[in-house]
Amino acid sequence: MVPVVIEGAREALPRTTLIPTLGKWSHVVKIHVLKPVSTIGKTIEDRTQIQELVRAEMLAKLEEISPTAVPAKSDAKSTVS
């Protein structure tokens, strides 16, 4: 499994629009490909553990690139699906 964090997508295409607005066409969107997470030898019972590991790595990267974009602890579960 290869976790990916996308930086700048929200600014280029806000949730409330279907197409980028004028002036946003040249916005920079960066894709950060993180270290692969091995699932070899894992079973469906390991799913929660793998999800938590991957989510923690993605949030750490997000905090590194944009500290204000990391959700508060109480909101964290609802922002990543």
C-alpha cells in the first residue's frame, strides 16, 4: 500500500465548485508519495492497525507541509476517509 498526500488541491478546487475558478488554473498542486506500507502477512484483522499507521504517516506529512491544514484531534477522524 502506498499512501499519498495531495497538497494544494483544496485551493485549486474548493469543495463548493465543480470546476476551478478563474485565476486558479495555474495553482500548484503537489503529490507527495509516502513510504510504502507492507501488508505481507497481514490479515483482515490487521486492517485497523494498518489504517491507523497509514493515517498517522499521512497526517505527519500534512503537518510538515501545511501545519494549519491538520485537523484538530476531535475533528481528525471525520476529515480522512
